[in-house]
Amino acid sequence: MNGQRTACREWSESAAAALVLIAAATVAIVSARSYAGGWNDGSRLATVESLVDHRTLAIDRSIFVQVPSRGESAAPPPYPPDEPDLLAEGTRDKLLINGRFYSDKSPVPALLLAGWYRALQWGTGLRASERPDRFCYWMTLGSSGLAYVIAVWSIFQLGVPLRLPLSCRLALTASFGLATVALTYTRHVNNHILLLGVATLLLLGLTWLGHDSRAGRVPWLRLLGLGTLAGLGYTIDLGAGPVLLACTMGVVAYRTRRFRPVAAFALAALPWVAVHHAVNYAIGGTFRPANAVVEYVRWPGSTFTAQNMTGIWNHRSFGHFLIYATALLVGKRGFLGHNLPLFLAVPGIVVLARRRAPELPEILSAACWFVVTWLVYAAFSRGYSGLSASIRWFVPLLAAGYYVLAVVLRELPQYRRD
């Protein structure tokens, strides 16, 4: 009888995992759009096209910068046909450096996406200038779509080390995948959902690392994997990524209590950090983010100035900063208000800290990442992340919120209906 129950439980687990993967993949496939939605993804796609088709990081010749008119090309437009400004001017998310235009986005994700584009060229002969619609669709599916599937799958798998019932895991996963802004960010190429995918995998790995450390084991492959993910996360978003790397290293140090595991983690992260800064320096001659250099956004027609660009303190007073910071979370576009389940995570942290949950180090690390990232963007921005669904910079922070929710549901099962 016990054998039959075990076999039935294993079959249910496998069937549920397959269902989650199929559902997430279906959402990604259906959601991806065949055009760039605006300056943001147009800038990223311009770098990918330029790297593969023009062998340069400069984006001057990209169809997302110099948009072909309908008379010049019979190909579908790279932007929505009902956006005349985009079709006339192309992306304005660009930097003018030594007479050439470059994307103002982090370079490493574009390098990875260029590899995906090159593979598609080998297999299908795809060229962005000839079929912008196919190019945009496959770039979106291979980046944002894949990240969404990874994030959803990781939230579902998180229930295994946390010992959540299967029904609760499915409900939590459905909430994450369908009741948050993560769903919206599958439509176009963007760094925010990429970092969400990395962060959910990191938290899953850290949870298993906690199990290993309590059993007296040091899993070297897991440490190398965590370092690789944290290093990649650093390169995706220079606001949230470095904080994520630091918080992850703190958990690794606490769980292992030895120099060599921490060194292994750091060595795995180092190549990604080095590549980012090497490429950034080659483009802009600076180790800080190139898009934080005021001189690079001063080109004819630029809408960015020292007064509205991200990366500089632009608040007229400390009181204005506090109001803006609060609005980022609970204002009209506030992140918590657009992801309602996160309201349960806020008091949940306090309850879990009082109960001394075994995952408390990971919970505190996730909370620290959330708070510091929020304060960094609150201090060095003022535009509510531009034209986006809620606050796009905070999309990766869904990983932290749902990690806390997962532990809350185990410790306080009476709140599962909520």
C-alpha cells in the first residue's frame, strides 16, 4: 500500500511539473510580440542586430535606429504601425560616444541574445533587416519568454525543499505566473524579466544550500552555479544586480562559514562582472554605467538631461525623495498595488523572523535586496521608470516577495486562501 501511495505521489508530482512547464511555455509563445514596443526594447534589439549583422556594438545602422520607410522596404516595420514617432525616429534610448550611437542598456544580455540570433541565422537564414517581425518574435521568445518559463518553474520547484503540499505549490505558482506583472513582461525583450528568472533560480539554489549546510555538506557544484547566476544577475541590471550579488554572497558565507566555498562562489561570478566592465569601458571609457554619463545623452533631439536621467540624484528635497519612494510602492503605479499578493509578504517577514524559520537567512537576504534596490532607484530616478507596466525596475523583486510568501504558506497554512 505504501509503495502504491509513493508511486501515485511521484506520478502526481511529475504530471504537475509537466503541466506547469507546458502552461508557462504556452503563455510565453502566445504573449511574444513580433515588433519592438518602444525605445527600451528597440535599443536592445539594435545592439543584437548590429553585433551579428554589422560586427559592431555601434547601433547607427540598425533598423531600430534608422527605420526604413515603407517606400524603401517591403518588410514589416520593426515598430507598431500605429506609432508614427517610433517609425520616424527609431529608439531614443541611445548614447552618442565619439560620434557613434550605442545602446544605453547593459551589454552582456545583448551579447547572449546575439548568440541566439546567430544560431537562428545558421538554422533558418533569418536577418533582422529582411524580416523584423520574425526577428523581434524569436528574440523575445528566446529571452523574456524563456526567463518567464524559468521563473515560473523555479517558484513551483521551490515548494520541494520548503515541503509545501502540491496543491499549495500549484496555487502559488499560478498566482506568480498569472496575477503579477511578470505576465506583462513576456511581450517584449527586456532586462527586468531576465533578472527575475535569474533571481528565482538563485533563491531556489540558496534554499537547497541551506539544506546541505544543515546536513554538514558543501556542494561545490551548487556553489559554482550560484556564483555564475549571481554574476550574470550583476550584469543584467546595474541597480538591482550588484545588490543581488552582495546579498547572495552573504547567505553563502553564513551557510558555509568557510573561506574556500565563498572563494569558489566569487570566482564563478567574477568572469561575468569582468566582461560587463570590460565591454562597458571599451564603449564609454568608464567603469560606471555609461548611461549615467551626462555628456553621452547630449545629442540633437535627445529627451534626456541631467535633470531627468536615471543614475543621478534629482530630488529637490529629502521630503520629495520620501514621497517619491513611497509612491514607487503604493502610489498610482506602485509595485505593491500592481502585485496584490505581495501585501501578505510584508507582515509575513515579521512573523517568520519571530518564529525563527529555518530559511530566515535567505528571507532576510531577500528582504535586504528588495529594500536596498527600492531605495537605490528611489534615490537616483524620478520618472517612475518611464512608460511601463507599474515600476519595471522592480519586476525582479517578485522573486523575493514570492520566496517569503512560500515560507509563509508553510508556517501559516491558514492564510492559503488569502
